[in-house]
Amino acid sequence: MLYYLENIELIECKTCGHARYKPKTSRGRILIVYRKLRYFSIPPRLYRLFMSPKIVEHTTWHHSHDMVDGVMVHLFDGKT
């Protein structure tokens, strides 16, 4: 469950009832969450990925390769 917008104040999951925070320890009043969702922006990562000509060659292979004698070389060659 994503604790966001209207669910930001909840302490337990609406579906299964699992606690959002770990039990309190000797750290005092600090609440420690079980898991955090981290968001990594995709466009900058793709930009860096396609900066290298070698990587571009591998990532676009399925678009530029030719099928030889009906032999399946890649999943792209198969019928869906």
C-alpha cells in the first residue's frame, strides 16, 4: 500500500492490517518504516544510457536485425 495523499496518516495497511512502522526500540520517539518507495526519474537515466554508441547498438538490435532462414534468434522473431 502506498501511504500518499488521503492515506498519509494511516498507521496500518487497509488491505492486510500490517503495521506501517517497526516496533519502537531504544531509539525513542523516532518511527522507522518497514519499506520506503524511492522514485528515480527515467528520462535522465535513458539520456545517459543512450549517450554511448556501443550501448545504443545493443539496445536497438531487435529493431535493426534481419531474420535469417526463418531461424528464431530472438524472441522478437517469434509469432505472438
